[in-house]
Amino acid sequence: MGEPSLYRVEISVHGKDAATIATDSGMTGIRTIEVDHSPDLVTACRNGGMTMVRVWGDGVYASDAFMDACDENGILVWHDFMLACIDYPGDDREFMSEIRTEADYQTRRLANHPSLALWAGGNEVQAMHQAVWRNLDPGAWGSEIFDEILPEAVGRNSPTVDY
């Protein structure tokens, strides 16, 4: 815990004649957040009775030290691919090539960790797409990523772990 750096901000909007049209005020802050992948975090999870942690798809891939600590402490890892909450440019071949490269690299890198229990892809992507477009038909919104690219990378490189 640290002392927050909070600031009171007051905003006024003025018209051409300098008359105040609207005002608002509130608190804002500036901070730095660091992701804790230390073995101490995993030990705290174990001591708290946790059996599984999720590496969320809108965060960062787990470090080797974090995965090693999970292996050593018997904590299972549900690991998302870092794709979440928006449509992706499925018609951009360069982008799709980068996704293939990332999926292959991460699945090879983490495949031998006994704590790796599950790969998941598309955190809330399908739900957001369906809410906006009212369908989940295959298309240039990234469906190929979640239906083909990611499961194929897991199958090739981490075949003992489900997607």
C-alpha cells in the first residue's frame, strides 16, 4: 500500500461570450501498477487455500518464475491468450501472422509446466461481438483466431493441455 497521489480537478466550459456553460469537478490520480509474479504471491495463494489462478487475457503472459512457483506450490494455471474484449482484424494477414507467431511461441514456452491446466482465448470477444453485431458468424472480426489459430497452436505445441 502506498499514499495515493490524488488531485482535485475543476473544469469549466465557456461559450463565445465567456459565459460559463457547464462546470464539473472531481478527483483524479496518477499511479504506477506493477504486476507481481513473485513466488511470494504464489505462496500466498497456496496458503489461502487456492488451487487455481487465472492469467487473464487483458494482462500479460505469465513469467517463467511465476510458472515455476506455481509448479512448486501445486497451483494450477488457467492461462488466457492476450486477446480480450474487442474484435480483431481477421482480414489483416500481417496481424494474423503475428498472432500465429505469438501463439506458437507462448504455447511452446509454457507447455512443459505441470501447473498449466488450461489455455483459453477470446476473453469476452465473442460476447462483445455478439452484443454489437447480433451474431457469431465467422468473419473478419477475428473468429479465425479463436476457432482455428489458437486451438491449432495448442494442439501442436501443448497437446496435453486443453483449449
